[in-house]
Amino acid sequence: MKLILLTFLMLAFLGFGLTIFLGIWSFKKRISWIKSFIFIALYGIACIGILVPMIERRAPKLIKRIPIVRSIKKSESKRSCDCTWSSLLLKKDDYPTKHKPAAQRISNQMYIRNEALRNKCINKGRLVPVEEMEGFGISDLDYSTAHLTPLAKKRLYELGKRFRAGIQNPDEKKSYFMVSSITRSQVQQTQICERYPNACTKDHSPHSYGVAFDIYRLHSRYKNCNEGMKALEKVLQEMQKEGKILLCAESKCIHVTVCG
């Protein structure tokens, strides 16, 4: 942003100088007023050609939210069940010795310290937008954005697809799990720790490497969440055994770090 501002000020200063110079020449009749106007107009177009690409490169890519997979209409009744360590039978992967090293390795040490660095990673394709897809929805994100590394996005989409495939009851086929807390910058991580001091990672969270997300709730159209919870539990166990994800319990959700 500073570079854009400096460039704008420099171009504005040069433009002001050019206008004064051409005005004096026109007044002395060394150049016609029409030619002066044309030169100034061409300079303005050139400035726009310089500034617009710079602004577009700096602007974060907008994510189009596609509410296609939830399938449950607001008018339909649905049951919501929390996804926690007590509701799902899962094996915990040690957080300090497994999750953090895996996040560093799989992201090639891409640690997102602030918004500027996140935008830079997005522009380079190291972080890609994540949209709601088969089997899962994305909650409103207050302290993170819907971006992941390409591999992490692939794993999340695979998780949603396999979750849906594991449900046999036609009435349960519309079930979906909710994802929250996707990619955070270190700044956002600090804000969370200030608000929830006992429920956050204070240093180098896998979320700040773009390879983690949380699953906190499952929605079902059926009379209960039993089959959906069993299908989610099974696919999490399978992908964990396949070395594709690591799991960890948090106070109100299941933390998932992509690996492999």
C-alpha cells in the first residue's frame, strides 16, 4: 500500500509540474492549447495504466460463496449436533510434536504473519479460495478467511465427498458438517487469544500456515444426527490412518491439520 501511495504522489507531482510547464508554453504561444490538453490527457491515461494494475495486485481476491451443498432449505426442519471429542470417537494426534511440524513442512514454511503477506500468498497461488462444496458448509468467519493451500483444499473437498458417500439413508444424504476457523494471520490469532485465552494456540498455529480448519457442527434433516455423525467419524478415522490428516480435540470443535 505504501508503494502505491508513493507512486500516486510522484505521478501527481510530475503531472502538476507538466501542467504548469505546458501552461507557460501555451501562454507564450510555443505550443497550442489543444496540444497541451492532449499531452495532459495522455499523461493522465498513462498514470491510470500504471496505478490500476498495482491496485489490482494488492486487492484480495473475493470468494464467491456458493450455498449449493447444504441442500436443507430454511423452511425444512433440521437437527444440529455439536462435533466435539465427546460426540466423536477419535484418536488424538499430539499437537506440539505432530500438528505444528506437519503444518510447517506441508506449507514449505509459509507462515502468514499479517494481511499483506496473506494477500501476497493469494496472488502467488500459494493460498486458494475455498467454497462450500459437497458435504460441508462454511460458517461466518470473524477471525479467519476461506483460503487454504491447494493440498489442504483438496483434502477438505475429499473429506466432504467421502462423508456424503458414507451415508446410506436417503433422508440423511442432505447432512453436512460446518467448517470454521480456516486460515488466520498471526494478527488474527493474537486477537483470538486475547478474547479466548484458554482456547487458543498462542504461537505458530497450523491455521497460520493455511493447512488447518475446524469442524464444529453437523446439520441433519432427519430426526437425529446418528448416521451423519457415524459417517463423519468413520471418514475422519480413515483419512487419519491414511496419513492425510491429523486430529486434535479443542473445547468446542475438532481441529484438523492436513498432512501427507
